[in-house]
Amino acid sequence: MPRPAKGARIWLEPERRNSDGTLRQRSTWVIRDGSSKIGTGCGPSDRAGAEQALAKHIAEKYAPKRERSRSPSEILIADVITIYLTDIAPQHAREDETRQRCVTLLKWWGLKKLSEVNGRACRDYVAWRIQQPRKAAKPETTGKPARPITPSAARRELEDLRSAINHHRREGLCSEIVEVVLPDKPLPRERWLTRSEAARLIWAAWRYREVQKGKETGRRSRRHVARFILVALYTGTRSSAVCGAALEPTVGRGWIDLDSGVFYRRAQGARETKKRQPPVKLPSRLLAHIRRWKDTGVAQSAVVEWNGEPVASVKKAFARTVIDAGLSTDVTPHILRHTCATWLMQARVDLWEAAGFLGMTVQQLEATYGHHHPEFQSEAAEALRRQKSDRNPVNKTERTPEKASKIVDFSRRAG
């Protein structure tokens, strides 16, 4: 009996060498589809790019059925996801990330029917995902065990599956409603930095000297991290927007107007998403810092640069800086946004103005950070303290304090 076809997939083709040992062909990711082998042009470190190429290959090769009002037992989930990739994914601000998540979904769900989607199947998917290492993990290089996928990442992938199924039904292609059961949302992070901790973090980045052959050098290789921390901390901006901030209007990037002191966080031409990025007025001291960085050349075209080039991410350097500062490893770049929101509440800033500054709704701000406000529930607490009477006029059986004391006086012994 022939083995079942594996379907289109990516495979890391090993390098090839000539008989004399010289390199003939570098290792590269390829798409294996039956007997066909299609190059992706992606090296070993670019698995994400290879998966994007695979998603594009699947969408171009396979035209799913669009017959109306079919039963879920007749519909392949691969068809549902492919239609979603064709119709909806191109409208997303981060289309590449959507395609990567859909490739992951196809590995588990692709050959299943829509009727197989239920609570148990969704839980099994999460259990499968959290046993897998993260794509960025390199245990062979770091010597540390690879960190697994988090339940929240698996939940995000199932949200894509739910969106794909809902779009499929709205197109009239399925006769029944199919529910995707999501795992519970993780509890919101409560970690934020005190001003002392923030100062330690900034100084750890600013004073760091690069170590070569076990000895410190004069090379200050983390000062770009210090600049990142200052901007993220005092604007409450997400890390991707801070790293993407140019100092002049630039297509595809947000930018900081050094004349007006306004940070236009959303990239020019980018679609608005649920993670809103409205313009924010820079604090005067931060604006003075950025102007000085521009004048001295440490920030030429972008606010966060390394060796004269914009930095796409500071995740690894930030993590090392956290360790050097003696802080716990739960301090991530996103904690700076939590810290900004917390400080605004502690400073009694108006909720509407603080929400606009951070780019969130007043409801989100109040629900997540409102308890940090000095006047949190103060009126309710004071109302109870100021209560004058303990008597309830409606309760006719209420006794006077004198009689009540006799009732509860157990000091006398019976008999």
C-alpha cells in the first residue's frame, strides 16, 4: 500500500560540497510538494521567510471549492484557511505574520474536516503547540533548552482559525455554525517599574562596555537600548513603533517631528488596527534628548540606531540589560508601556487625556490601571466612613443598644 502524500511543506536542504571540500551550494529552505522541489531563497536562519513562501505557494497552487451551503463534514479546513489567506489576509497590516500562523494551523488542521472542530480538538491543538519550541530558539548555539510556544500564542492562532471559519460562513459556503473553543486569556501583567528600577535599567544600558576575550573594552554597545528605553518609557509606545520611528517623514515608518515635538507612531500608509497608534506629544525633556541625539549624530535617520542603521528589535539586548540591572526576567520591553500607564495614574492625570496619550480607550485604561490612581474608589470608601447612623428605620424589630447589649452579654452564667 503506498504511503500517503505529505502535502506541501518546507525542508532545510543541507549544503553541498565538491570532492575537494569546497562549498558547492549553501544550505537553504526549499518547498517539497510531491516530487517537486521549489527554492525559497531563504537561508537556514530565515525559517519565517520560508513559511511565508510556503503559504504563498499553497494559495497560488490550490483553488479551493466555493460551493454554497455545504455541510461541515464535506469541507476541508485547508479550503477554509486558503480562502481566508486569499480574501482577508492581504488586508491585514501584518500580512506576513497572519500567513505564518496559518501555515502552522495547516500542519494540524489541514487534512481535517470542518465538522471535526470542537472543544476537545481545540484543546488538543493547544497541547500540541505548547510542546513545540519557538522558531527563534537556537539551543545548539546558546546551550540553553529551547523555550516552548506559550498558550497565548496558541490562542492567537486559534483566533485566526475562528476568523477563517466565520469568513467562510459569511460567504455562504457552509450551512452550519462551527464554534472554535479558545483557551482562557492569560491574566493581565501587573508588573511595572518603580522609578528606581527604571533608572537602574537605563544606567545598565548606558554604562555597559562590550566584553571581548573576557575583558571589557571601551566599546559602548548598548546605548541604543538606553535611548529605546527612554522613548518607550516616556511615551508608552509599543516597542515595534519605537524601533520603527524615523526622524523625518518616511514611507512605511512612523516619525518624530522635532519641530512640533509630536511622535506620529503609526507608519505612513499603514492601516489602522485594534492596537491603535495615535500621535503623541513628547515630554519636553525627552524631546530635548532626541534633538541632541540628532545633533550629535548618534541618531541620524531613526531614533534607535546601531552603527548608523535603524534597529528592527532590541529584544535580545534588552533581556541582557535586564539581567545586568539586577531585575527579574519578567521585565520585557512591553513592561515599559505598563509602567508609563501606571505612572500617569499615580500622577492623577485625567483618564481621557492619559488614554489618548497611550492610544487606548478610557475603559481599557480604567479597567487595567485605574487602581493605581490615588483617588481609586476613594469616594465610596469615604462615604462609608462618613455614615452617621447605624439605625435602619425600616427594621421594626431592631433593638436599642441597651437591650442589644443584654442579648449578647454572655458573661453571666446560667442558673
